[in-house]
Amino acid sequence: MTLAVARPGEVLFARYAYPPNALGYCGTGDGREWLQIADGAVPITEPITEPIAERARSFDGAWPYLEFLAAVGGGPDPLDEAMTRAYWVGTDLLDRVDPAAFAAFARRAFGGQRGADWSCLAPADPNPLPHHSFHVFVVYPWVGVLRRTGSPRALEVLDRCRIRWGRVESVDGDLARVRTRPLTWDGSVIGIGEPVAETVRWADRGRSLLPRVDVGDVVSLHWEWVCDVLTPQERAVLTELTHRQLEITNRSRGR
């Protein structure tokens, strides 16, 4: 039996990794261990089948970015909190990224991904950054599907897969009502729409990704889960990075 408390960076990674893992989209397993790790306020009392870093490596969409950011930050640990926060939400660590080095990294790490929009890496201002929004809107094929078909499902996947933000309007048991701004598609450009209310999960039978959620909190969302409570600065950075990546994606138009 493991009696340990996960480190802050591991907890933060687990908060954002759990929702897609539980749906079977990323990583291995069914997500239960990530939910346990994310509940970092209490000791881990159930057996962990393998080291947290080894589980994180199975997220082949996220782990390469964390390694890249660790090199940028001069640290050896991809699961350091500075790296995980920069990737999922965004920090000033991203300002230190060399555009040419990132472009070379992205092609090396994900060059085999079918449907990726590598035209986004063409030199221009703004340049893409090693943030989760880059993986969603450039590496994943869903933008291409949306452009070819206009599929509402493609737009929904893009919206749920990105890290979005919203304000909590009510909390009812394990569920929260959050007002957030969904993606829009006009046949040519992906945008950010007007606020709408949606019901998301913040806990599951007493286990949650964060200690509590209160009305008025500004939170981050991944798929159908509340992942964290954002500071005003974190919300501003996440908003800026999302708009930045959408500008890059809309500029490329899949050229």
C-alpha cells in the first residue's frame, strides 16, 4: 500500500489528465488512479500500480511537451509544477521558447500524426507555443475534419478537448453549473461565442479533482470536468493563449 502525498506538479497533471483518460481518449487505464492522485489534499491510501511519472508518459500527446518545457526551464523534471502549469494553463515560461526550436520539436515528436496542420508552423507573428491549445488545434485532426465537413461533432470535440474557462453559477452535489464561452464556426473561422451555461462534474461520489468549488469561482474545464480554480492572472493568460492559437489556426486555413 502506498502512503504518500503526490507532489504539486503531479496533482496538477492529474487534474487535467483525468477527464480524457476516464473517457479512454488518452493514456492507459480507466482514470481511477488519476482521480486518486488529483485528490492531493489527503494521503494516497489505495495501491498505485506504477510510478506516477510512468503513467504520465503514456499520455503521448502531453508528455513530449512537458519534456520540451523542462529543457526550456532548465529543470530535469517534466512533472514539476512549473512545467505542468505552463502546458495546461500557461505561464511566462512560454515566453522563453525559441520558435524555431519548437517547430523542429513539434515535427519530430508528432510528424506521424495524420491530419495535423503543419502550415501553422510557418514563420509568422504570432508564433505557436508548446501549450495544450497547440496540440488541440494543430496536431489533432479535428480542425481538418471541421473544415472539410462542418461537422458539429468536430466542433464539440475541439471545444471539450481544449482547456476552457468559466464562472460557477451554482453547485449541486457532484455537479456544477458553469457559464462559459463555447467555440463557434462560421464555415471559415473558429471563434469564441457568447457565454452559455452548462452543467459539468466537479466530483464523483466524494472524490474530486480539487478540494472544493464555490459559486463565483472562475474555473478551468477539460471535457466535462472542473479541473481547477483559476486566479485572475491565470484566466487572463489562458484566454490570451487560446485566442493566440485560434488566430494562428484561422490564419493557416489548412494551407
